Amino acid sequence: MTSIGIDIGTTTTQVIISDLTLSAPAYNGAASVDVLERRVRYRSPIRETPFAGDREIDTAAVGELIDTDVQDAGLTATEVDTGAVIATGEAARKDNAEALVTRLAEHTGEFVVATAGASLEAVLAGYGSGAGARSGTDGSTIVTVDIGGGTTNIAVFEDGEVLQTRCLDIGGRLVRFDDDGVVRAVAEPVRRCHPPDCPPIEVGTKRPEADRQALARELADRVFDAVEGPPFDEATRALAITDPPENAVDIDEVVFTGGVGRLVSDLDIDDRDPLEFGDLGVSLATAIRAHERFDALPVRRSAEDIRATVIGAGTRTTTFTGRTIAPAAELLPARNLPVIALEGLETADSVDAVRARTAAAIRAARNRRDITGTAALYASNVGPLTYDRLRLVARGIAAACDARSDEPRPVILLTEQNCAKVLGQLLESMTNAGPVMVLDELAVTEDEYVDLGTPVAENAAVPVTIKTLVFDE
């Protein structure tokens, strides 16, 4: 498969195109489909993100850049199978960010997904830097700190798995300057973390270097607090994008990535012009490098820094279902399906109990999240995988789905257990709701979304992307 990663960031826009080699189907159809190898085919130049004024991304300019990259990689849009378009940092908050990534996803390939979310960015940067894989090989706990133009996204990997994410409104472009050092833009998070002994930074003013350094030191304090906590300082919590974790971890290694992360690794950072990029990037990197807690941490330089997120987006966003599934060709591909988790089905001991829990979960999710279209139900555990048990569960889910609307709707069910083929056949025979599709060996959570691609491996497995959409928050 050919996969594309597109990262539209606060400062830069990057594209990575990769070739994914999949495992061959087993003769008995039982083995799962895995990605055996990820090879980067093409890396775009690192270019400034084009904006049209202060409130919008220049959609046409971004589209032209990506069209050129696909052509330079020797491909056409129809030859791209999967991947992700990610708007990160301040770019994700522009008025037209959602429309832009959706347009690019539809334009660039048949199954390119549009996605965003600071936690996902943290995970992708961790994988793209190589830290996630190294954590699995070494059995170590590695913290990756991805600092870009608008956000700092931290991921904690333990034994190769994501343990936590910690994301802050901290980046190099929170304040921008013109060639004379006059402030021309100030992002809102600066108001929440301004050093108490400095006057507020206002547009149109020229601030002495000491004030810039004081702000950079304050931001660096927040970064280190986020890396080493919990507990977290209230000033750090005020900048948190996601809920900070409650459990502390013992750190074996820290890796800095992103544009500012690359500057942190520059041994000659003290010799650079603080306003080299017209923002706080150099000052922030210098403050992190000079911080008294920097030398106390086991910092390791990453092989990939500024490209870490886009590499992760282009190589790590796609997973696969099991191969004993019940797909429905008329429902594929499908994008942006909200996940509704069916909790406690494994303890439901009757058809009525399964029906009631399923109906309550659907009703609560639709009310809380305003879900009106097709959703993906998710049952992590349905109980023992016996025929009688699966039949009971299928009858309960079918009853809940049949009763929820006068209009037939597709029934899409995801499960972590390997039971999709039988459960799908049972559901199809019991429901009048609409087409039925059951996919297994997937782990998702409430509030996530899934994209489902067209089947691969002799139509036995479906590529899946799990994501978080946050444009409306």
C-alpha cells in the first residue's frame, strides 16, 4: 500500500509518502494482516504554511504544494491508498482548517483520512521519531516532547505502547516579530503564562531581549513541569490542551522533536540570532537547553526531529482488522464514523439486558455528541465466545438497533475479540435495521472516530484509521 502523511502546522507544511508492505494471507485465512515494513519513498521540502490573513489557511496554495509533492513522488492521486491529513497547533484553529483537511483528504486519494488532535499528534511524533519502537525493543520508558510553532505534545511510551499523553499551548510562534523586532502577533496562550515581573506583550511594541528571555524561561518551566509531573503546577494546568494524567512515571529517556525540538539539539544554539525565524523559537529552545532541569534528564537526540510528526502520520495511522470478519461492500469505504462504546455487555445475562445497555449507550452518545448519522458501535468484550453467548448478544443488539428509528440504518459493530464472522452472520439474520458489518481485533474508545477502507488481502481484512476530531472544540 502507498501511504501519505500531510502535516499542516503552525509554522511549516510537510508531506511524507511511504510504501507499506503487508503480510501475505495465510492459507487458512486465520492469520492477521500486519505491516511488515514501512519505507519512506518521498520527503517534501520543509515549507512555511501559507496563510490568507490571520484567520484562514490559504487552501489553494496548500493544495498546489501537495499536488506537486505527489507528482514529484512519481504518483497520481489514485495511487495513494491510505494516510492522514493533520492540521496541528494554531493551524488547526483557523476558521477553515476543517474544510481544508477534508478537501485534501477527498482530493488526494480514495482513502486518505482527515484527522487532528493534540494527543494523536503526540503519539505520531513519538512513533515517527523512532522512540516508540525503541521503547518496545529496550523495554524502556521514553518521553517524546514535540515542540512546534503552536503546541507542545508529549507522549510517554512504555514497552513500546503509549502510556500517556500531555499536551500544552506552548510553541515558538506564540509571539511573532517583524524584521525590526516589533511585535506583530501575540497568541492567546501568552496571556495565560506571562511572567509576573514583565509588562504584557502587546502588538506594535518593541520589547527588550530580557523580556523575550523571561517569557521563554516561563514557557520552558511549563514544558519541564509537564515532562516530569504529576503533580503539575497550576500555571502548567492553565496551558493544558488535554487533561493531565494523574500517575507519575519513571523516565529512562527524553527525546525532543519538532521545529523547536531540533533547535534544542543544536549545540551552537547560543550563537544564533534570537529573532532568526521572527518568533520565539530560538529563545524558547535556548531557555530549554539552558534550564537547570535539562541536564538532570536523560536526553537523547532523535534521528528524526522536525519531520517526526509527518513521518508518523504517513507510516503509523493505518491498522487492520482481523481476517475472520463480516464486511459489507456497500458500506465501504466509510469515513468519520463516531464510536459509541457499549460498556458492560460481558456481564449482561439476558437479551433484554444487552438490548437495554445497547439502547442506553446509543441514546446517551447521540444526545451528548449530537450524532445524527451512521455510527460504529464498539463492544470490547461480549463475554465467552460460545455460539449461545454470541446469539444472545446478537439478539440484544439487533433489538436495540431495530427500535431506535423508523428508518433502516446500517449496523456497524467493532469488537476487540475475534468473533466478527459469526456475530455478523447472526446479526444479519436477526435485524431489519439495514446492512450489517462486524469487524474485529480492534481497540477503540468512546469519543474516537474511525475510517474504514476497502478490503485488502484477498478481501479478508479492512484497513482502519482510528482518530480524534477536535475542530469543533
